[in-house]
Amino acid sequence: MRTPDRLSCSTPRPRRSAGRSTMTAAALVAAVTGLSACGGITPGAGGQTAATPTGSVSTAIPTGKVTLTVAGSENSGTTKALAAAFEKLHPNVTVDYKYTDVNDYNTSLNLTLSSDDAPDLALLNMIGTTVKANLVRDLDPYAAAYRWNASVPSTELDQWRADTDGKRLGSGHLWAAPAGFSVVGVYYDKKLAAELGIAKPTTFAEFQADLVKAKAAGRLPIQLGNLAGHSSFVFQSIVDTADGAAKSTAWAYGVPGSSINTRGGTEGAQDLATWAKKGYTPAGANGTDLPGSVANFTKGQGLFLFDGSWDAAAINKAMPGNVGFFPLPGATVNSPATGIGTSVAYAIPAKAKHPDLAAAFLNFMGSTQAAQIEFGTGFMPVTHADTVKTPRGSVLGDVATAWAKIGQDNGLVPFFNNSTATMNTTLTSAGQELVGGKVTPAQYLAQLQADWQKGHQ
Amino acid sequence: MSVRAALPDGVRTRSAAADDAAAPTAHDRASTLPRGARGRGRPGRRGRRRIAYLYLAPALGVYTLFVALPWVHTIWLSFYTWDGVTLGTWDGFGNYRDVLTDPTMLAALEHALGFIVFFSLLPIAIGLPLAAVVGAAGGKRRYPVSRAVLFLPQVVPLIAVGVMWRWMYAQNGLVNRILDAVGLRSVTRAWLGDFTWAYVAVGLVGTWVMTGLTLVVFQAGIQKIDTSLYEAARIDGAGPVREFFAVTLPGLRADIGVALTVTVIAALASFDVVYVTTGGGPGTSTIVPGVLIYQLAFTDGKVGAACALAVVLSALIALIVLAIGRLVREKP
């Protein structure tokens, strides 16, 4: 027996009942919108947290059994190792670290912070709307109590400063404290370089000459995976060295009047487009993700790779003794070194139950003991960089040297990707279009500046 | 009825007899219903109706709480400019204006409509003949293994499907290796990074997933077709192809409607596969409303715009599904 109408979607209905359902729906809408007259239905009205708590802070560790809850998207073991060391120092403290994948973490962060189960420490990948919504504590009292301003380089702390709106970054109150830094630079295949008769470049002109040389010898000059938009590393590295860290940083922070339409911006966009066109980057760059490009690089495909220090240990393992690292050189040998970098930073949520203990943990992150842990798990240490021991012959030694040089030259620039909430998406899609030859360098820069304008107006 | 109309003359009498044979059964079943249920215009009707609502109440309550109210809430939010955290501001139809003028949003809607070809039309075109071969009621072989294999894509979570195809489409992935092996090295590329082919590549993943579903729906449908129709067709000398067009295809009209509805919704509301494979790139060449809604709401802090796009998308889906319902409805 067939029942043709059972599953069909528009079973004819008596007219009367259709009218009834419309009326029901109308009544429902009326009921809900009626509520609005009573107030409280404007989105965001109910969940507002009161202004950040202020008051006396203490640097004393609480006595008795206490659990410090930490939430983050860091999975290289740094937080866990720091937590273990902290527990050893203070046996009455248990640190409970909850890891969430970075995308899920960022999307759920505001909800996590505003919930009644807010952790005592929460990793911030960017300030975003957390400050504006009063979700995190102003750390200035703790910074004063622990004298962080004296012990931690100002450029490092500045990345987590903002005004109370969270709009103007780079100055103002401190909202998070770093637990370790990542820095982007250029990896190079030493074996391939030797084969081509290339030494580590010391100026940008030399770097460009090396690209030509590699291409002429039939080798791939730059390995690149742009499926998730990592051509932005190449672009920003060039901008930073050409324009200098201060100018680049101002744009990244949204300082009024800044523009990406500078000499460096133009140079960066043009180089990226030209290199893609000439085949200096792989033809399939737009279809390869970052891990894929790293894998290709370790297999000998590509003389250079723009990537962060987070991949140093893995790359070193895949091609031990065969890989070097340097900050992209500038116009002259003496040009200050720059590097794109940010920190894994922890904020104390406004709803944290043990803010003083949380601050003690933040302070521990800047200790000599923590420096070695941070470096050992793939991050550049917050302080005491000179005390860390690096394994001999590992690229980690090169990375540490580069980090020290960038620190000396005050050349740390925040990721352009974090400049506005939408900048990462814009850099990704515009970068793919630039590499794919769909837009001109000028159009690429215009897209970035338009996004910047929207986000920082 | 339309089954009969589409049949060759010789078959007509037999199928009419089959329908007549079925009719008394339906009548019998109706007569076994409690008398009250059929009584129209009697005084107790209103009271019974109230009791009927009482029976409906639990389901209606759950539906209202978890489906209807969130939906109304979405519509409500779409009139605001809201970042998801701080106080929102009333924006009237501003978000809708953006949806209908912003090139990225329009591109996303266009891509979703295009996906109907890959998620619906192709799977149905492939599923129909497959079902006819694999699921033929009178056939000697039942092809259990083939059926299981063809349905497998439906069982795998879409995220896993996306990850798998991302590898397959990579520069040195399986697709390119096969092309290379058959001497087509010149066409190999990183498929998901190609402005021309990424859209097709993602669409074909949809075809791969949905074909299993259409196959199962059609196979179930074929089993409901009266076998005497096939016998009659064979007696009249119809070959397998003629049999397919004369008996199977008309008999599956309602099932095609079901498959079309389900797959069109999957096409328009696609998210997982695109999000995992390309994230909408390169550029915006594979962006779909699902991914854009996610981006707007969760990374861009534009909850109002996301809701407006969601409302437009659901209206579009409702309209198209309604149209499909009209199209495939059997005429009385």
C-alpha cells in the first residue's frame, strides 16, 4: 500500500486551521513583543556585569586547600607545566586547567567569562569586547603591588593595555599578563641554502636576491600555505621591516590617522603579489593550510618559510640540525630587527573567585623558573630571556637569539590579524585574492584599510 | 493515479485493478476507527477539541520553548545592532538592507542556491538509476554490500567528511595522484585554493554525501511499488530502461519530492563541509550563508546582521520547499 502524502511537505490543509495557526503565531509574537514594553528585552540588557571590582588587593597566597581554575586555548603544555611548578611551590594549591580548541574558545569566551562558573584565570587571544563588557579585571593594582612595570619590558605589557572601552589598544589600563610569547620570523633550509650557495641574508635586498637564485636553480624559494590566510605573515613581515615597528604598531593598535597605505604597505602587497605570480610561492598555496606548508618545508620543498616560533620544535624534529631562523632583515645590516609577536596572556575575570591567588600565578609566570618552562614548551620567555638554556644545534637557539635581538631593538609588533574583530577574515580573503591574482596590491591595501576604518572609527 | 496515466496502454487495466484491490483495505481501516472520531457537527465537538489540545500541550510546550521562541527571538534580534555582549541598539530594517546590498552576503545566498545542483539535482539523478538497479523488488540479487557502501557517507559525521576531502583535494592528495596516474598531470592543482574550481570541489563533496541518502529513500520507495506493475510491463515486452521510465520513475514521484526537500534544505543550510574545507575561501568564492552567519555572530560581533541573514535564509528555504511541495504533489 502506498501512502504518497504521508511524507510530502505540503499536505493540503482545511482553510480554517491555516487561519488558526496564523492567529496563534500572531498571538505568540504579540506576547513576546508585549514583553518588550516591560523592558528587559533589548539584547544585552540583562547580562550586564557591574563595573570591574576595585578594592584592596593582596599578594599573599591563601592558606588551606584551594583550587585555581584556569581556562585557555593553549595546548603546547606551557600552562600545564607552569601549573605543576606552581603547585610544587605551594602544595595547598591545585591548578585546574581546562583546554578548549582556539576557535571554540574564542567564540565562547564572553559566555564563559560572564557565567557564574567563570574561571579564576582566562586566556585572552585578544582584548575584543571583554573590556568593554566589564568581563575582566583591571590589573593595575596588581601590577603596582608586584612591580611588574619594573620587571617586564614595557613593549610586552603594552600589548595588553587598553582604555576602559577596550577600543584604543596599546596604552591605558593593564588587562592581562603575558605567560610567554610567540614570534614570527623566517625559517630556512640550511642544506638547500648550502646547495645553492646562499648564506643567511642580512639585508632585505640579499633576501630578494636569494629568492631569484633559488628560482633560477629550479627550487621553490618560499613555502606558503594560505588556505587559512597565512600570507599575512609574509605581508606584515615586509611592512614591519620597511616602515619600522613603531609605525606598524600604531596601525595595528588603531591609533587615529594611521594607514596601511604606506611605503611599507605598498612594498609588502606588491612583493607578495609578484612572488606569487613569478612562482616564488607554491602554485597551490591557497589550497594548502599552515600545517601542510610546514610539512612540505620539512620535506625540502621551499628555501624559506614564514612561520612562528610555535612550530620551531616540530620543524627541528623533522629536519634536525638542518634548519635556521632569522627575523626578516631590513634595508641595511644595521636596520632594527622586527618580529610579529603576541603573548599567551591571562586575564582575571571580573567574576573570578580567587583573584589574589590568580595574580600570584600571573606573577610566577615572570620568574626565572617560569622562563625556562616557557622556553622549553615553545614560547619566548616573558623575562629573564638571557637565563634560558637552549639545546645545542637546535633551531630553538636561533629563535632565542632572534627574540633577544627583537627585544633589544624594541621591534615587537602585534599581529595585524588582531587589529579589528574582522581583520583576520579580511586578511584571509583579501590575501587569497592577492595571491590568486584576483586583486591588485592597491585593492588589497584598500580592503585592509576599509576594515581598519570600520573597526576603529 | 498519475502512476496509471504514465503507463503504456496495455498496462492500464492491470494497474486499475490493483488500485481497486487496494481501495477496500483503506475503507476497512477507516471503519475500524472509533465512531466518535468520524462524527461531524455533533454537539460534543468543542469539548473534544479542548481535550485534543490537552493531548497536544506537552509537545506544543516543548516545541514552543525550544523551536518557536528561539525563532521569534532571532527575528527580534535581527532588528538590532548588537555585538552579543554590550547593550544593543534598535536598527529597524538596517540589517536587512545590508543583507540585500552587501556583495558578500549576496554572494553567499547565490552560492547556496547553486549548491542545489550539487546537493539535490546530481544526487537525485545518480540515486534514481542506482536505486533501480540495487533495489529492484523483483531482482534476484539484493546487493547488500553495495548498498551499505553507498550509504556510508551518510553515516560519517560531516566534519570528518570535510577533513577527509581536504586531504583528498590537497596538492599531493588522492585526487591529484589519481589524475597524475592517468596522465592528467597538467590539470592537477590544490583544488580548494583555486578560484574557479574550489566551489565545484566543495559541491561535489555534497553530491558524494547526499547520493547515499537519495539512494536509500528511492530504494524504500521502489519496494512500495506494486510488483504486478513490473510483471505487466515485462509481459508487454518492456526492457529495463523502459521499465524504469514507465513504472519506477512515476511510482517514485512522492519519494523524489521527499528527497528533493531534504537535500535542498541541506544545500541551502550547508555549513559543516564548507567551514571545514575552505572556510569560505579562496577570497569569498565558496562563502555560504551558514558560514557567514557563524562568522558574523561569533567572530565579527554582528549578531543582528547574522540574525537578519538567518531570517532571510529560512524564508528562502521555506519558499523553495513550499514550491517543491506544490510541484511534486499528485494531482487528484
